Amino acid sequence: MAKYLILIYGDEQRWEAETDAQRAAKEAAHAAFAAAAGPGLLAGHELEASSTATTLRSTTGAAPTPTDGPFLETKEAIGGLYVVEAPDLDAALSLAARLPELASGHGGVEVRPIVDHS
């Protein structure tokens, strides 16, 4: 079985504006996602706002310098992630398609294979 990283993107301002009911519905959908993934769900985390990020940057030969904020300023930010194990990319995509952010009108999901060095 291969491992996949699922990155969840969206508009942070719209996430912050969600009502309690919208947030509860989204949490229920994530619980259903976790149930569907079963033991193939290896990790999953919601991230703090991108404003809490610290990025390390470096020039050749220089020590890394920390800067406040995400690596890139974009309209969409990474809001969470899952690491799943699935038989193939099609299975990982089918699982990722269950995520509620895809129905929000402002979110997206990226699925990337994890390199296996074993």
C-alpha cells in the first residue's frame, strides 16, 4: 500500500466566518472521512491560521533567517492535512473526494504520493 498526503486548501476568512452549525457539519463530515479511511488513516491535523506560520529562508552560504507568515502569500491557505495509506492513487482520490471543503465553493484538496525510501 502506498502513502498519500492530502492537503486541504481554502479561504481562511471564510473559514473564520463559519457559523457554529457550519463548523459542526464540517467536523461531522471529517469524522465520516476518518471512518471511511479506517486503519488507512495514519495522521490528520487541522492547522492554525497561516498568520501563525514562521518560514525559514536562506541564501547560499547564509544561515536560515526566520520570517513571520507562510512561505507564499496566496488567497488560499493550507488549513489541514491527512496522511493516508491506500492501494493506489485512484483509491486515495476517491477518499479525498469525501472531504467537505470540496463543497464549500472556496476550497480545494491536493493529493500527493509520499516517497517510500524503504
